Amino acid sequence: MTAAPQAPGAPGPLEVQGLRVAFGATTVVDGVSFSLAPGECVALVGESGSGKSVTARSLLGLSGGRVEVDRLTLGGRDLSGLDDRAWRRIRGARIGLVLQDALVSLDPLRPIGREIDDALRLHSRLGPLERRARAVEVLAEVGMPDPEARLGQRSGELSGGLRQRALLAAALVLRPEVIVADEPTTALDAEVQRLVVDHLAALRDAGTAVLAISHDLGVVRRLADRVLVMRDGRVVEQGATADVLGSPETEYTRRLLAALPGGVPRGRRLSRPADAEGQEVRVASSPEPDAAVVLSADALRRVFPAARGRAARVAVDGVSLELREGETLGLVGASGSGKTTTARLLLGLDEPDAGTVRLLGGPWSPGRERDRRPRRAGLGAVYQDPASSFDPRLTVGQLLADAVTAGRSTRPGTARSEVTALLARVGLADDLAARRPASLSGGQRQRVAIARALAPRPRVIVCDEPVSALDVSVQAQVLDLLDDLQRDDGLSYVFISHDLDVIGHMADRVAVMHDGRVVEQGRTADVFASPRHPHTRALLAARP
């Protein structure tokens, strides 16, 4: 085993007292204090905009705002007032950072081996061969299959789970005393999420201090010793994890817990406090037995050809699905199981190598796009990251007007009134029409994405991880909105998610994918209660 480079300084606790961060005249972190001991995990939880990530980044000199602090020490060393050069010696060597979006955080033009090597080259005296051996070693530690071969691959060649492991390896390669993990499991399937959490837990148990930021309270339960609940830049509740999540003292914490979908029956609202009246809404638990089939797939197959010396890959292999009017079909499986490729085939964005898709009783795919175009209004889509599918130069009103008119010019007044109606349907104020997507919160952007999908009045919507990047309270609001729209309009959803609790709450039926195939499907309650396939059992067992 290659000896790991030793971080400078003796291990010691991180102490934060009176942390304040402001951007201009706006204070976003206001008087936050906590300590973090070796071998301890402290979790920061709260809604988007509560100050969690800004707090975490301030501990690495990366907040981007004006930082004031009464006391900030690591192992007795004062970190307050460090210049950029001094922070560069701390970051990576003594405090490691694991971010949420590995696809963005990793340089797409460089192999992951180079990403890991940079930290070793800058902070250690190891030679090239020793650095390579250490990179292979740390990739193996985080569960990367065939780590030697992965060194030469770029982030775009890896699945989401493998990218996150590469990012974790880059943060751990110098064995820092403190790991800051900012939403490290978002958008990962249950099995990969469990591997990442288990590795962070092993680091904690070996003496590393871990600061975890997560909107997934299941992950927090599994990993954290203590919890700090943040709201509007302040800590409103803190204590042992079992106490805070088991018997919360504040109404705010109780509302966060009430928004969790796990165990909440189909049709019950999530975005109201647990003691609120009128939680039950009339959403059909299942469609009528004789409801019309609105979308079907028969024996779909998609093979990606060999490239760069790699063998051809069968991404979808004999997938058959059926969706009825007013029904939600959940699609689950590990990263790389074929869910998103299946969604692209259903949407007609990719052509199958074999098999067929039928939409609203007629042939849909394979076929020519010019033949599909007149019927495209019947099929909509909502994606995980709506911002990446919005033209950032357009206002919300322009985006929705374009969807209403299908890109054709029309009388301005007509489009404007329909845009106002669409915004109202998804619970947004009319004045948001003048704003650009970059100025909106994550929840607002997702509502705009849903409004855009509704614009051509579809009967079927494919939702691909539509809430995975949202905090629990905003996630609850979006899920309730989708339920309301389904009840009011009779919409049918194909709902793809890595979160089995979300699927359990939203889906009438579920199909489980593994290695490009559907290995099990049926009523969601039946599949979750008595899974037949080993992969389904493994997914359910991996839930936090």
C-alpha cells in the first residue's frame, strides 16, 4: 500500500463561533456557531436559501461574500482572516470538499486521474508513479470498479454514481482532517447513495470530522451524530440527531419532517403541517380498470455503438411498458440501468434499434419526426434540471409564450393571457413572467418547467427525476402540484426517480429496471411489500 501524504498540523476540532456572511446589504448567514470534533458528523439541514451551503463554503474560504466571524479555528489554528494563498494550503490538505454535481465539478476535458493527481502534486512530495499508485488506491477505497482503467476516463464517460465516487476520491486523496460534504448523494440511486454514505460513515468512524449538508433526512439519520436546523441564515434548532428528528421542538422542523413522502399514502398532501386540516385530497389510487392505454412500449431495444476502443453497449433490452389514462407509472433502477434512455425512446427523442412505441392509440416510434410533429403536443416532459433546458436569454414569459404557440408567431395579447393562466396553474405570480430563469429559486424554476410542459395541453408527461435536486419542503410542493394537475386534467405520468419513497407516494404502478431490462413490475404497494427480483430487494434494502 502506498503511504498517503500526511496533512500538516495535528488533528483537532473545528470551532465556529458567530459566523456572519453577507452579499452586499443582504445577510445570508447570521451568527452561526457550532463545533466539529474528530470522529463526529454534524449535519446542516433546512430549506433552499437557509444558508447551509454558504456556511459550509465559508469554512474553506469559498463563500464569495463578506465574511465575519468571532472565532474560526482548526486544530487550534486561527483560520479567520486568511488570504487566498493561505486558504489554498488548507483546502484539500486539511479540509476536503465533496460537491453535489460531479458532472459540473469535474473538468469534462480532463481524465479523472488528472483531477486526483492535482491535489497530490500541489500538496505532497510524491513522485509521478507514487501519485498514480495513490490515485488508484483511493479510487478503490471509494468502490470504483476497475480503478486503474478509470484514471484515463473523463467525467462524461462515467455514470452519475461513478462520477460522484471520483469526486469523493479527489476530496479524500490527501486524507484531510475535515470533510465537507455538500449534498453528496443528490440524484444518486439508492444503492450508490448507500455506498457513498457508508464510506463517509467509515471515515467518520476512523476519526475524520464530517460536516454534511443534505436535504435528504434519511441520509442525515444514517450518518449524522448531531443536527443543526437552519432557517433564514440562523440555527433555529440543534441537538442529537435522534432527538431533533424524532421529537422536534420547533414548528419549522416539524414541517420539514411532515413533507417527507416516505409512508405517506397516495393522494395525501405533503406540503402542509402534520396537524393541518384537510390534508386528504381525492386523487385516484389507481386508474379505472378499463381506462384507455395512452402510451405503450413493446420490446424496445437500444444499442450504443462501440467508440474509443470500447465495446458496443446495450442500454435498453426488450423493454415493454403500458401507461393508462390518469395513471402514474414509476420507473426505478440503479444508475446506468436504462431509465433515461427508455424515457428518450418514449419521447421520440431517440430511435429504437428494435421495438415500437405507441402514443394515444397511434404509432409513435420509430418514424420520421415530421410525421410525429403534429402529434407532439400530446406528450410533454419535465426534467431534473430545468435551467439547462431553458434559454437563459429569454424571460419566463417568453419561454412560456414560445411553448404556447409552438414557436409560431401569434397575437401578443393571446400568448400573454395564456402565459398568465399557466403561471397561475402552477402557483406562480404573474410578475415572474418578466424575470429570467437564473433569478428564480429551484422550486420556481421547476414550476416554470411544469408550466411549459402543460402549455400544449398534453395528455402524457414524462417526468425524469423532477424533484431530485429540491429540498424536502419544495419537493413536497411540486409533488402536490403534480397530483393536483393529474386529478384536475386526467394526466398520465411516467415518473422516473431514484427516490423510492417518492415513487411509493406518487406511483400507481412501478417498473424496476436492471441492466437495460424491466426485471419486475406491478402495483407499487405490491412490489414494495413483496419484491420478487433480487435487484428490487437490493434497492429497497438500500433505502436510508
